[in-house]
Amino acid sequence: MIEPTYTHQYLNESKHIVAIGGGHGLGRVMSSLSFMKENLSGIVTTTDNGGSTGRIRLQQGGIAWGDLRNCLSQIIAKPTTASAVFEYRFTGTGDLAGHNLGNLILTALANMEIRPTEAVNLIKNFLRVKSSIIPMSDIPVDLAAVLKNGERIIGEVEIDRLPEPPVSLYLEPNVIATPESVLALEKADIILLGPGSFLTSIMPALLLEEIKATLRTTKAKIIFIDNLGHEKSVAANLSLDQRICWINKTVGKKIIHGVITDPKFSHDCDNLGITIIARRLNADDVSYRHDRILLCQAIDELIGELTS
């Protein structure tokens, strides 16, 4: 028996969807919704200071390219020679060991004084990606945190290693959002947050004043997509309802309309008065990542519940 094709009724009726986050989480969402093409935008966190990206930033400066590269690569429906080149990672023990070629290409474009957002658009065209991938800011910036004792630390890697959650987060320096990210949010009727590292992938973009202001006034339905398990970072100490409260407090308004989460976490939101879809969405190949088809169906169903 042939299974019926899922029609994505409510997603297809959407005018524009914007997803906010970073790394593998945002890439998984973008690839799940890649059929939306020009009606899909991703606003990508640019504060990473670890791995190949961190080494490049230390030596060359600039924004963090890794999450942008990851999203560009994941949204490609069929791998090509171009995408393989872009994702090539150097081996060996020399200066290039561990570096991703895509990160180096984007760094070279920035060194040529091409605006980061335009550099991403050049690569997007090279890879034949239809959806928009937008840096949260064109200006180099780091994530910083205030601890309970008043101490301040700078850097995503350092924040993830904290023994307990910080009191608050901020950006160092205080930069402006890309105009393209604000425009995407203004025309969105659906906005997705997550999944991904809560403090270091989802929260940074929400610290930008222009994005906060837009989220406070938007009429779009805003959905939080929870991780499938506890993070291997300090954010593991935050329950689902605490993370929702973090978002609302940071933005300055209760903005979350719906949540997609695993059944084992659904009870955390019982007192928040928001719509919840709770089910197992684990992929067969990588159990801690969302299955693209199941995630897409869950998003579509939740949009239907929120807009009916």
C-alpha cells in the first residue's frame, strides 16, 4: 500500500516563514521546510567562537561563519559537487587542519570588503539555494553573560561551560541587526525559534534591539521548537517553561504562541497557557536530531491549531 503524500496544507498557505537559530538545529528546520523556497528565511546566529570558526575569528576577525555555512549546506535538497567543495574539511596536522573550506571562502569574501550578507548571497547563488540565509548582524560580535556574583564573561564556548545558568546575556559590542533580517520578520506570518543550543544559538539574535522590537509588534504566530533531549551545556539546567520565560523576558513581551516538544517535557508548559504538540520526532539516522518529515508535519499541524 502506498502512503498518501502529506500536503503541508497550512505551510503552503503561509506567506512567509522565518526561522531563528544556529548550527545544526536551524539547518535541520531549513532543510525540513526547503520546499517553501523563496517564502522561507533563516536568521542565523553569528557569535560562535569555537572550532574552525573560532580559529578564523581569532586570526582574521569578522563574524562567525560556521552556522551560516551549516545552514547553506543542509538546505540543499540534492548534494552537488559545489556543495561537496563548500563542505570540504582539511585533514592533517598543518595550519589548515580542521578548517572548513566554506568558512575560508566566506572569510576571503569578507576580507575583500564584501558585506557578510552579500557574501552569503553569493554563495547561496553558487549552491542554487532558493531560501534566504541571513546573518543576524554584519558586524563582528560576541555573546556575553552576567553571572550571579556580578562577574561578566565573553564567548559562547565559555558560557556553555558554566556550572549554572547566568543571570542574563548581552552582546559585546552592542551591534545592529541586518536590515534584511528585520524585513524578513516584518513580512513573516510564522516565526520559528529553535531547536538548538538555547543560550548560544537561539538567544543571541533575540538580544538585538531591532529584532526584539519587531517581535514585540509582529502579528505572526511564534513557535518554539524544543530539543529532543537535554543539552550538553549549562542550558540543561533550564526546564522548558524556564526557557520560554527567558525568551519572553528578553524580548519584553509574552511572544510564544505554541511549542513543539517531546512528550517527556510537555508537562513543563502546563501553566503557560500556550498550545503544545508533544510527540517523538527523532530521526532514525541521528536520534538526537529531528526527523525532517515528522518535524515538518508537526509544524504544519501546530500552525493549523494556532490559526483555526
